Amino acid sequence: TTASRTRTSTTGEERIGPAQIPARLARSRRCNRPIRQPRHALDLRRCAGCREDQPSLTRIPALVLDDGEVLIDSAAILDYLDEQAGDAALIPGSGSARRLVLQMTALAQGTLEKVAAVVYERHFHSPEHRSTAWLDRCLGQARAGLDELTRRLSATYACGPTLTHADVMITTLIWYMQDRMGEVLSHTAHADLIRLAERCEDLPAFRAAALSDFEKMPRS
């Protein structure tokens, strides 16, 4: 489930990062095969589905549908894939069970965004130009997010007896922290989260969606 590597394009640089993995994993799970990434430079305006008459976010992931419609952001892509999957969707259709999955997924994603902010601050800024206050704030928020996820965690999977998007996002979070920046991830306080991620990473769909060494960036 999430590491990244610089890709040079006609619009600058972009990275394959944590937000890309949930949609990629869902596609792999639906298709029962890994989703391969191109091994060459690319134009991210086209990759992100931005047309000439639209402002470019150089946003990945992006999913181009058969009719030409382009979906950006993992949440929008997952919503479409769940719609296609029907009963195999990784989230309940309605009610409190759906809200629980959405909240746990959002909490894990928010925590991951704070971790990524620390990684990017350290990667793009030399030590003398880094904001200590910003780094401390993000690290504190990441730690609080991990604590809250651990407190809310259910027994088998994150939200109950079946795998959901929350498990995908939590596994992505734990993998990313172990690969990039594990300083607020505690093997005692967050042991249940780590065990959940390890259990998920043993599943075939997670192994099929794993990133290659080509897509990794240096540890912060």
C-alpha cells in the first residue's frame, strides 16, 4: 500500500504518494491483478486528466473512464469503483455502518496527510529553511491521529468483521510511516494498528498493489 518517486514531466515534478494507493488497491482487488505504473517520463497534465481549457492540478491518481470522463482524487475514484462493484463494495451502502467506515477512513487519511507533510517538509527544504513549529505541530497531530485510530479499532478489521476502505487507508498509513518516518509510530501504543496492517499486507490484493522500488523516494 505507499512510497513515492519524482517523475519529471512537461509541467514540472510530481510524485506517486500515499493518496494514490487506496484507489490503486481497489482496482487491483476488483481486477484480481496488479495495476502497473508506466516506467517513463510523462505529461502530468494528461495523466491527471486536465484538458487545455481546465486549470491543471497535476493531480494523481486519475481514472479515465471509457466515455472519456476523468475522475481525480482517491475518494471520487473509490466511489465510482464501489458503484461498479455492487455487493463487493468495501463500504456499507448506508446507515451508521457506512458513517463508521467513512469516519475511520477520514481519520486515517488525515493522519497520513500530516505524516506526508513532515516528509515533504524535510525532503524539499534544507534544515535551515524548515519550520520547526510546523513540523512539531504535524508530528503532534499525527501522534494524536494514531492514538485515536487505536482507540476506535474493532477486533478483526478496523470497523468490524469485514475488510473496508478504513483497513486499506490504515494499512497505507502504517506502511508509509514505517517506510518514510516512523518516529511517532509506537510498537507498544499502536501495536494493534501495526498488527492490522501486517494482516492486510498478507492478502493477495495488497501484495498485487505494492509499489516497486522505482516509485520510492528517500526516507526523511
